[in-house]
Amino acid sequence: MNRYFIPVVFKHSVLLLTLLGAMTLQAAPGAHGPDGEHLSTDQPAQGNSTGRQADGSVLMPMADQRVLGLRTLMTTETQAAATLLLNARVLVHPAGRGLVQASSDGRFESSAELMPVAGQQVKAGQLLGYIRYQDTAYEQASQTSQLIALRSEADVVRRELNRLQKLGQNVAEQTVEQLSLQLKSVQSQAAQLEKGLEKPEPLFAPISGVIQLHHLSIGQRVTAGEALFEIIDPSRLLVEAASPDAQLPAQLHGASLKEFPEARLQLIGAVMRYQDGAVPLNFNLEAASGAVPNQPVTLIAQQKNQLSGIRLPASAVVMNSNNQPQVWIKLTAERFLPQRVQLEELNGTEVMITHGLGADNRVVVQGATLLNQVR
């Protein structure tokens, strides 16, 4: 009797496995299309091998799914603000940009405190260097002689004033006042001339920030009004975007940056004038660590009107062979079906599926790119 027992048990085991295999080929209860149609997993016998099937689906064992790190999410219908992607760039806020300029011709001298270098942090009021006035030998000699003459005139007026003050009431008060005013005038002229000839002009940092590129060397000759240093405060930045829709500011509900999701944006306003077919919009930028001036960014403008659909991570969407967006629906434990969809980007990390996908589907949200490459 024992010699027939093993074949009978084996025969029943094969029958049981066949029944279980047929059961696994039935679609999951929630696997249906956007219009409620049931997504059947029926397939020809030749499509039972692992990998890409004849109908475009993929059959993959659970062990391989773990290797690829596949993760799924049950979809539900929801609403979110409609978004618009705009090209933008980071700018320096006018209050965060300072220029150091020479008020007269001369030569640059470094201070004992530091020699400014691009990228160096400085504080407001910090001494950056000097401009020492230097002209031709003839002009310098002429101004030097003029300074000597003014100092001599001041000495003469001072001695006369002291003499009259010693005489007391014997001298008219008006005469003393005139000499005092004359002495102050001569001293002021001498001080101004001395400042240009003997005392260098100090250069101070107008704001705290980072020194930008410059090409100054010690002894370099500079001209009046020339920009010597540019200082930028990296915490005071703007974002300028351009939109062809002049009504967008009125429809704007919020904004964020795709490259800096943690950054905070506050609308300042829009320039009511078209420039190159678009209206510029300016935003205050805060908490954007790593953002630098003139950096191109993508602004995600959230509008007041709402979108309805399936909200998914952007990683769930991949491109098919026709370069059209699609997602992968998990039909059974080991079978996945591609589904072409239409979508709207929400915030750079999420998308809203507006057409092509129904609720209560289990969608691959991690590893979809690897699954899409299975052949």
C-alpha cells in the first residue's frame, strides 16, 4: 500500500498547486481602470514566464521584487492646488548689496587689519583699505604750497585775534568776531586740502556680508567713482520669475522652489509691463541654504483653483517607449501592469494624476524605473 501512497500524494499536490496558480492569476479586487473597468490578468499560456509578458505586463517573483526595492501605495482621490512651473533665477536684494567706491583719484593701500579677498566675510563698518591721493608732481607741489600759505594765514589771523582779545573792552566786539570767523574759514580750507594731500581716504564696508570678485592690488591706481568692492549679504535674496499671464499674481495662492523645497517665498509684486513677452514677478527668498545669486531655479506657483485626481510621488511616474508618462499597477502578488496617465506637477516631488488612473489601485511608488526596464 505504501508504494502507491507517494504517487497519490504527489498527484494531489500537483493538482493543488495548479488550482492555487489559477487563483493567483485573478485580478485583485481594486485593480480597475479610470472608468471602473476590471483589469483582467488573463493571459496566454506562453506568457507565464518571468519578465515582460505579451500584453506588456511584467511577471516578477517576490524575491526579485525585494531585490529591486519595489514599494506600492493604495491610491485615493483627492484635491490639490493647481500649479504652474516658471523659469526663475535668484537675485540679490537691493538691501543686501553694497558697493565700496573711491571718492577721488588715488592709489589703493591695504589696511593693517586685512587685505580684502574675494569670498571673505566682513562686518558693516570694517576697514577695508585706503585711497591715498596722488597727482602729478606739478599739481602736488602747487597744492602743497597752497596748503602752506593757508597755514601761514591761519597763524597770522590767530596771533592778531589773541592780541585783540588781550586788549579787552578797548577793541570793538565786531572786529573780534570777524577775525574768529576768518580763522575758522582758513583752518577749514587747510583741513580739506590736508585731507586730500596727507591723510588717505578710509574705505569701510557698508554692510555685513561676503566680498565678491575684485581685481585690486596694493598701489593700484583708481579713479573717482570706481567700484572697488562689492559686498553681498547671502541672507538677503530675491527670486525673479516671468509669466506670460499678467493675471497670475491675482490667482497666486503660494509658491516654492523645486531646487530648495525648504525655502520660503513671499510675493513682493509684479512689474506691470511686459518684458520679452512675459511679466516679471519678484519674491522674497528666505531659508534657502545654498542658493547663490544668478542661480537658475524652477518656481512652482500654486494657484487658487483646485485639481482633482490621484496624488502620487513623482517617482511613481516613468516614461514608456513612446515617451509618454505611465505608472505601474500591481495586479497580483507577482504581476504588474503599465497604465498610461495624464498628470500635473504639484511641488517638484509630487504629481496629480488627472486622467488614466482610478482610485483603489495599488501603484508602484518606489522602484518604478527599475520595473520599467524589465524585458
